[in-house]
Amino acid sequence: MDELSHTDENGRARMVDVGAKTPQRRIARAAGRITLAAATLELIRENLIKKGDVLTVAQVAGIQAAKRTAALIPLCHTLILDKADVRLSVFEGGVTAESEIRCIGRTGVEMEALTGVAVALLTVYDMCKAVDKQMQIGEIRLLEKTKEDVD
């Protein structure tokens, strides 16, 4: 097993020094879902949730969260994102969220992709909690991460 990069020789937490790494084009995609009652899904589709347009608010929240990941996850580096895209869609049993995050940097953007999805789904939960007590968030996962040299 590889050593953990976020601990020092004494096992204490540390932020990894990426200063010597060459900047690369980094892309990460993540996804997750929230299960909702059929009646709640109908309210979302008809834009009748009292707090507003659930999918749009959740999309904006996910994008905002991706941009603020370093403020939420203590050992993440602050990155300038070139793209932060979060998309939500209704399926028969709930709502899915997918993100794609891009930057040119010295470290990956998988935490930003995962954070965007998690906060988008939490926003759906928050906006629907008055009408649905059985919601479940789950299956948040990294779909893909890539890096390539910048031309």
C-alpha cells in the first residue's frame, strides 16, 4: 500500500507541497443521487416546491460549492477552476447530480467534483424536506479523473 500523502513522518496531518509539480490540465467527473417520493418528484417537475426551482438552485449551489472546496475540506489546495458544471436530472425514483470540473493546476479536482455533487444533493434535500421525510442521499462517487500535459 502506498504511503498517505497527507501525513508527515510522525503521522500528523499536513498539506501536500505541490509546488514542484508541473501544471497539467485536470478534469474530474462525479455523480450521486437522492431518492424522493413520487409526489415530491411531481412537485419538482411542476416547480411547485415552496422554496423555488429545486433543480436550478441545487445546480448553482453545487457550482458554488465546487469553487469553495478548499474552504470546506481542510487539506485541499485552493484552485482556480476553468469550468465547474453541475447538472441535475429527474429519474423515476429521484434526482441525479453529475459534475464536471476542469482546471490547469498542480493537483487534481476530484474533491471539487465530489463536493459539487454532494452540496447539490444536500440542496435538493433542504428544499424538499418539508414535503418528504424519506429522502436518502447516496451513491456519491468519482466517475473519472484525468490529467494531461498542457500544450
